[in-house]
Amino acid sequence: MPAGPVWLVPIALLGACVTPLLGQSDERQQPFDSAGRVVVLTPQLATRLGLDSILPGAAGYRVARLYRRADSTYVVEFVFGTGPLEHRTRYDVPTQLVARLREATRDTHVAAQVERRFQEGRAALLRSSVALGLGFYGWAVPAVLDVNDPRGAGSLFFLTSGASFFVPFLATRTSDVTRATASLYWYGATRGIGVGLLTSDLIDPQASGRTTLGFALVGSVLGSAVGVMYGRGGRLSHGEAAAATTYGDLGAIAGINLALTSGLYGDATRSERGGHALVLGGLGAGLVLGPAIARREAYGEGDPSVVLNGALLGMGAAATFLVATDAQNDHVVGGTLIAGEVVGAIAGNLLARRVSLTEGQGTITSLAMLGGALLGAGLVYIAGGTDADPATYIGAATAGGTAAMLLVLGSYRDRTRTSFNSGRGDPTLTIGPGFVQLRF
């Protein structure tokens, strides 16, 4: 194994890609006073120091911070609320105003501040990073570098896995890390693997396995950094971040189905590059549109999972029809699947309007769907064994997942939103000859 610099590869890789993006790369925080003691202002401290009449207009803020950009201009950031309700407003301020702030605080006596950052999502981000280090980065780095010596590969595994904790730990030590940031970090890192694989095939379909894995590795690292930047730059709440990741997945699935429908994917396909582009474009479009949809629909943190579940169940119903009719044409398969996805997502969105789920409730709803699907398939196996038609399995799993999800959503409905009309128009699911009804 080569000595020296190769041992620094995992740290350099993670450090170069993650550290600049987790921190403020183009601006640095500045104190409000010339002595360097007042690094954050609360409304009470601003009133005490007489700065509320000098600062740009903002009322009801929690804290305010001053930043200097790389071009020596200044910006004051006001932070309102905490957690999912946190949002920020920024004002460009001239150098003269900063000078007035420091002149006003010149003769005041304030103890040096040590600001405690809002870091409710930091533990989740570090946990995700360590999981990625142990599950992917640790073995991917030696494979990409073609290190075959057991000692060298093992050493790189331990170094890379260790760096997956220490690099983000140090990078987020003095940064705000919300749950939205942590969620988008994990999403970008995991989906970045797929993005890297597709990008490798787009650039060179004949690329070696090492090259393809290298693209996946870089895609994951860059994806995690871009996820953090997106969460910070967009000032997203946790619910908006959940919608971004949900619609990102829905967009990618829609891209696959569209590629099948258009013939870019399938048995007769000579080049799949166009299909890869559709998948990547759908993923990006979903990430951008998700937060806007969340704001329009007033999603709770767990509501986007209902939309995703609806889309998956819709595709399950479509797959049941395709298998039952023995459809072989790729265009028909893709068109039917995307129709099922769209109809299911719309139905899921209508259901999400009737509730306002927490993240935990959304997770339970998804697990209920999975459990119901397994139960439905299990009952078919008990009744018919291996002789049962595949369409029967898929249909039973879809019906079981739908019933279980509606049942759990019904238990949450009355406790979450009571402003809707619960009268006519409620969908009813009838099982068997009509002796069991689930009303939602």
C-alpha cells in the first residue's frame, strides 16, 4: 500500500467537501460592539444598549446577529421563533450604520457573551454521518483507491469511519443545526449515491466498477453538503424539509415511469441516458417544489408521508392490474404505473388535508401500511400457498396496506384537526361482502 498521503484521503475528502459547506463560507459573524463582546442581540439587550432605534425595523425577533460578507458589506439577521416555527429576516446595512452601532456601545460595560447555538438537529446529523461512514464510506474509500492489502484497507476503513464523526462534529460546533438540516443532510447523502451512479452512466456507460463507485462516493458526500446548504439557505422548517424529500422521491419515481412510457427504459432500449436525465430532473424538481407545496397545503411534519404512501399504494393497484392482464408492453407498463402514482399521490394529499401529523405519527402511518401489506400477502399465502396468482398477492398487499393506513389515520383524525366537515363525502372502504367497513 502506498505510504504517506493516501492515509489522508478520507479526511481530505470529507473535510474538503463538508466543512466549507457546513460553515458560513462567504460571510463571517461580527460583534455589534468594537470591544468584541456583544456577538448576539436580544430585544432586551438592544433596548438596554439603546440600539433598537438604530437597527433596521424588525419586531418580535428572538435574537439578532451581524455578519460581514467577503466583499466587506454587512448584513443583520433577525431570528424569529424556534424549531419548526423558526424563520429569519435579513437586512443589508451600510458600513456607516455598523459604525453607529459600535459608537453607541463604546462606553457600555457588557460581559463577554458565549452564544449557545440552536442545535436540536445536531445529534441526528452526527448519527447519520456515522451510519454512512460505517455502512458506505468506510469500505467505499479503500475500494475506490484499489487498496487490496487487508491491513491497508482495514486502516482506511477505521480512519474514514472515524472521520465521519469528527469532521461534521467540528464543522457544526458553532453552527445552528435544525432538524430540517439533519433530515436534508441524510437525504442528500443517501440519494446522492444514486445520483452518482446515474451520473457515471451518463458520462461513460462503459466506466469501470471503481469509477462508478467513485462517482457514488463523491455524489454522497456532495449530496450531504448540498442538503445542508439547501436547508440553511431556504430557511426550511422540518415539515417543509420532509415535503422536499418526499416529493424528491416521488419525482424520481415519476422519472422512471416516464422513461418506461417514452421507451427510454425497457428491453428494446439501446441508450438509457435520456431516462437517467428524466430521473435526475424529477428528483430535482421534487426537491424544489416540495417546500412550496408544504406551505400551500399547511403540511404537518408527518403529512408528506401520507402523500408518499398514497403514491406507493396507487402504484400497487396499478401493478395488480398489469400483472393480472399480463401486460408486456413497456409503454403500457410505464403509463399505468405513473397514472397509479399520480392518482395515489392526489388521494394521499386529500387525506393529508384532514390531519396534521407529527413526524412520529407519520412514521407510524407508514409502518402501518407496511404491516397491513405484509398481513394481506400473508393471508393469501395461507389460503393459496405457492399456487396463488401473483396478482392476488400484490392486490392483497395493496388492500391490506390501504386498510391499515386508513385505520391509523382515522385514529389520529379527531385529535389533530377539527375544523373540517366530517359529514358527507368521506371515503369508505368495504372489505369482503360488505360486513366490514372502514370509514375515514
